[in-house]
Amino acid sequence: MKLHVSVARQSMRVLDESGKLLREYPVSTALAGVGEVFGSFQTPRGAHIIRAKIGAGQPENTVFVRRRPTGEIWTPALGEQFPGRDWILTRILWLSGCEPGQNRLGCVDTMRRYIYIHGSPDSVDMGLPGSHGCIRMRNADILELFELVPCYSAVEIAED
């Protein structure tokens, strides 16, 4: 199984081992564009793997902070109460770079930058850049993807 994220199309394709398209989802990558440097708030490019899957069994709209459920369930009212919060909801697929010097190790390490594929409030636009570096998805889509892909699945993030 392989995921291909296109920053230009703001979409993610899920491919089987032969390259056959299984699913395609709208996503939202970084508002600041692409880049690998720590603190840039950009989406890192290149070859990655899903290093960890977090949130199995949690209810939809579970709020995560530092990869741990807070006990909160996101609602529009909670969103209004904390308007500046970067919501990480439902499930997390934590990415790790595979290319030393490009997206792994040093100041370009995707995993140490805490770059995830994660759920977002349904009010967040998909198909438009808007994240702080992560790849945002609709909650229903991340639930489906979480069940579909195993840990260590390949994830390619490209500008095309």
C-alpha cells in the first residue's frame, strides 16, 4: 500500500502494490507551502513512512494534544471557545522521513517536527492549503484510511 499526496491538487491517492488506485481523498497541506526545516510550518516533501498509528478505538472528533486524547470531543461550540487552536482530531498517522538530509535527521526531521496525517473539524476547508505543516483530512476519510493502511506504509509527498 502506498499513499501519494499531491500538494498542487491538494489530494491524496491510495494505491495498492501494483499501483492501482484504491481511494482518493481531498486534503489540506500547509498554508506556508512546502519545506522541510523545523519551525517553517511547511509540509515536507519526499519519501516517508507511517511510523505510528494513534487513536484506534477513540470516538470520532476526539481531540488530541501531543498525540494523547484530551478527553474532549470537538463540537462547533468548542471550536468557537478556542478559535485559534490547531485541531488534531479522530486519528493520527505520524510520518517519518526516509531521506537523510532531506526529510530525516537534523533540522529537517519530519518525525521530530511532529508531521501527521490527521482529522480536522468538518468546518475546515479541504482542497485548499491551510495547515501548520500536517496533512489534514475530513474525519470520515481519516477513519477509513486508518483502517486501510498498515504501519510502515509508504507515503510520497510531492508538489505535482
